[in-house]
Amino acid sequence: MATAKTRDKIIDALLDLVAERDWDDVTLADIADAAGVTLQQLRETYDGRGDILGDFSRRTDRAVLSNLDPDMAFESRRERLFDVLFSRFEALGTHKHAVSGLAHSARRDPLLAAELNRHLVTSMAWMMTAAGISSGGPGGLVRAQGLAFLWSRVMRTWLTDDDPGLARTMSALDRELRKGERAVMRLDRLARFLPRPPGGRRHTAPRSAPAPEEAAPSEGSQASGAA
């Protein structure tokens, strides 16, 4: 089994390559060469480029989850979610060019867009959990997909935000989370007029979770944000 150091070398090699060229022009042989490993070592570690992207996403998750602010436990779920997502942008700061390259390629490659969306939804479920928002069951999956859309919209601002303090990114993230919160409140009020399900209990959307309707991107049906 490959060591963590080897996996990091492979992930970083892929990121360096996609920062310089289109996704279609990045081969497994290129990645192995850039990482200083053999093709056999690369094959024993990953199934392919998408698998490496998934490990990049998991590595980013670990960076965020290992640095959660304990003082945020007393804040609202929206504030906690803001803190977690902003920390994720900060963690990705050294790989902004790679993320930009992936996002650019995904706009022309539906398969890559689907791959990125799959990894992103998984990561957003972890981010919700860190913020105290349920990510379990079908409802959790819908919320995670909605949050992935929201993340992708804010990411467009982040990619052009050159301020070291990421002021524009902070503003865009706060704005999108508030819009999502208002959408959930509207759905909650609407649910009061729906028939009660068997058993007498009415199911309502949890507050503070971003709504997919409000978080949907203007292009396409999947989020294309990387990591």
C-alpha cells in the first residue's frame, strides 16, 4: 500500500498538470512521471485520474475537519456552515490554478463534471455534518447536492478574488447562505399546507440548510466545483 507521502506526491502532480493544461491532455503516464513513481506504483495506488481527484477532495476534507474552531459550537448552524466552507476555500488557496483548470475543463466535459460533482457532494455532506446539519438519508443527499451548487457559485467569485483576506469571497458566501436559508424558510411555510403523511407527522425541511432550488447554477444540472 502506498504511503501518505506517495499519495500526496501523486495528487500534487495531477494538480500541477491540470493547472497548466486541459484535463484531456493529462495522461496517467504524465502523472506518474511528474510524481516520480512508476506506472505500476500508480496503478497499485489509484484506479485512474478520477480516483486521484477523489483523494484530493478527501485530503481537503481532512484539512478542514482537523481545524474546526471549537468556539463555533455555540453559533448558529448558518454561522458554523459559513466558517467551515470559508475554511475550505482557505485550504484550497495553494491550488487555485488547478481548481480553475478543472472547472474550465468540466464546462466542456460532462463526464468530468459528473465526477467532480460526485466527489463534491460527498465532501459537502461532511461539511454539513461539521456544521451540525443532518446529512443522512435522502433528504441529506438533496441538501448536500444543494450545497454543492451553492459552493460552485461562490467558487466563481473565489477564483477571481485576489485579496489575501478573500473579502469578496466572504461576501458572496454570506449572501448565498442567507439566500439558501430564506428558501428553506419558504419551503417550511409551504409544507404547512401540504397533507399530513401517514402517521400524522408533517415533514419539513430543516432550517439553515441551503435549498437546492436557490443554489442551482445558471448553467447545467450539476455542480462543477472542484474539491
